[in-house]
Amino acid sequence: MQNFNNVVVFGALILGMLATGAGCGDAGLAEAESFGGVQQFARAQQAIKGGQTHTEKGASVGLVVQSSRGISICSGTLIAPNLVLTARHCVARSPGAEIRCGQTPFGNPYATSQLFVSTDPQLGQNSQYGAVEAIYVPETGDDICGFDIALVQLAVNVSADRATPAVPRVDIPVKRHDTYDAVGYGHIGNLQESGSGVRRILKGLSAICGGGPECTSYRFGAAEDTEWVGDDGVCQGDSGGGAFDSEGRVLGALSRGGPECSSPVYSGVSAWSDWIREKTMIAAAAGGYEVPEWVDADADGVHDGIDNCPDVANPDQLDSDGDGVGDSCDEDVDGDGILDQDDNCPEDANPEQVDTDADGVGDACDPDIDGDGIANEEDNCLEVANPDQNDSDGNGVGDACEPAVDDENIDQEVNPPGDGSDENSGCSATSAAPPLSGLAYGFGLLVLLGLGRHKRGEKPA
């Protein structure tokens, strides 16, 4: 992998413009006051007013942009060996100086051949400039307010002796009164707007609001949910420059602001955490270095923003109960309310914890529920132990679990009492002709006897 330390890109136009001072700030952009919710893009392309020269090796870099308007200077922050965080308006076309949130869209990004990046504390003829390989901008919107963030992928990695990448504070949003230091290559805020192209730092600044509803009183227009508003002191040329917390983590990239270097608006990195992580993984693959820990803490190839177990490697992202927590780090994998350490079927939901054979394995996941040595799918008595598998009637249900046979009941079903059957005669009384009662039978017998006597008493003629 070619190293940034060995790459020097000099363009005659860049050298000429910087040498004559035409590159100070953003050439060709008119400056005007901000009023009525309208912000000026010249102010949006904000120098560190009252800051100190910053020559120490760090993460801040300068961007030189060659466009149809001339040469512009912006600032940025190295967040990986070949990846720079900056403002979108530094790397993409814009309609003009005036900004109206919701009405001012970005144009297409510049060609990579129009951008150059330097880690030097002063941009000039003797500076080293690295080439750009790719430019990334948000795919979800193009309004200048709320989408003024970009990532620039370098053609080669910046060597460790030239700069140290800063970790973006992607997991903690900026809040009101959070302190930060601002770094940029802009002018110093005087009438002559001199000093552009020199890296400066202004320390001990404080966030005015953390974005969205909290920033409704921002006096120069709207601050979106993805943005936050900081202290005065950053000016033209500081656009894209980073704000750093006490731990050196970068909080955002400077987007725009009011007149006279006032009320700067930053695009917050926490609002773009997933997008930043995703693009950093792409840059790491191109640069041939390990993905930074802040991107993928468990190094499983899934960035932390979407990883269902960000601290435990699980490239398969398996989530059995669909609760958003991967099985590798879920304390209740099957989601049945029983912690895995106490669950007799940790991967099969069984809140009742039934364990027929008391072997410590719940029925829901036991391959031999009754513990008779016969697998469930082959056992003819699934819940009753019967290792012999006896099945007297061959009906597929083992004797051990088939209902008991009662001979008397069977006989009752075949010949129920009082049904009028006569095995000897084969005759039977029906419901239409019920048997004679005892009284009727006796009366009939008397009649027959009387007839017999009458016949014996008759004389022959």
C-alpha cells in the first residue's frame, strides 16, 4: 500500500492561487448578513477567530478544492488512515451564497481530481497534498440544512508520523454546555479576512444547544435534528473543521453560521453514526488496515450500529426469539421468560418447564421425553416409559399407554340387558309390539282353560 507520506500532488493552479492569496477562504463567494431565517453560504463555509496556531500533529487536515469558482480552502478531520470527515458543501456543488433551510439543495459532488488533502499546518507551495479516491455524501437527502456532511476517501493511507486519526463520538450526542475545541484553516475574522490556510485552534468553547427542538431559538434559522449549535469564533475557511471534546473525540463537522464568525452550526457525527461506520468499513477494506474498534468492537464484520451483539463476535447475527438481541449475547435466547442459565430448554420456548423423565432436559427439546431409550419419533408411548415397545393389538399404540380393556363392558355393549333378544328362537320383540305383561298372560290362560272344559261337556249328536 502506497503511503501518503510519499505522495506529493502539486498543481500549478493551486500553487499560484495559494501563493497570491487568492485561495484564502472560499474564492468567489460573496459575503452578506444573515437575517429572517436566511443564512449565508459564505458564512456557512466558515476561520478560527482569536485562536492559536496549531502545529501539533493531530487529526485536523486541510482541503483544497479546485472548482469553476476558483480555489477554495476547507477543513476536515482524519477519522481513519484514509478517511476524512468534512462538510458536504466543501466537496459538492451548491446553488449560491444564500441558504434557506428546506429550499437550498446540494448539487453533485466534485470530481475526485478536483480535491486535494494535506496534513500540513500551513497550506502553501511546499505543502504535501494527497489525492482523493472517493467522495461519500448522504443518500437520504440533499438539503444544505441537515445533510451537510461528507466523507473523503484518500487514494493512499496517511502515515502515523504525519497525523493521528480521531475517534468520532458516534454514540453520545452533543448536549447543551458540552465543551469543545474548534480547529480549522480559515481566516482570523478581521476585516481583511487574512490568515486563511493556517491551521488554528480555539479552545474552551461551549455548545449552545444539542440540535432539533432544543435549538428552536437559534437566531439565524433552523438547526436540524442532525445538527448542533456552538460558540462564536469559527469563520470562513473553517468549514468542515472538527469540534473535539476533552478526550479528543470529534463531535461534528462545521456546516454554517451567522455573520462575523457567530453561531456556528455543526453536523453532528452521532446522528450519522451508522453511515459513518458503514463507509469506514469500505475505506478500511480499500486501505488494507483493520477496521477501527469504534466501528466494529467485536471485529465480526458487522459494524456496531447494526450489530445485535456489538461486544460479542457473531457474524451470523442469529436471533432466535427475534428480540433484536443476538443469541450470542442474549440471556434468554428463546424469549420464554426463563434465563438461559435456569432454562431446561434454552433454545426452545417452554415457560412451563415440563420435564417428564426428570432428566434436566425439558420436554420441548428432549429427544426422549419418557427416558426409556427410545427416540420420540420411534416411541409408541411417547410419555410413558416402555423400552419393550409391546403393542398387543398392533394398533401402533404401546400397551403401556393404551387404555385398559374391560371384558364386562365389552359384553354390555354387544348384548345390553332388556333388549328383547331370544337366542333360541331368533325372535325379538320390537318397540312397536312390547311383550305381554304378567296380568294379561294370566287372563289369557284362564280363557283357554274355560274353553277346554266346555268342549269336554258337549254330547255327540
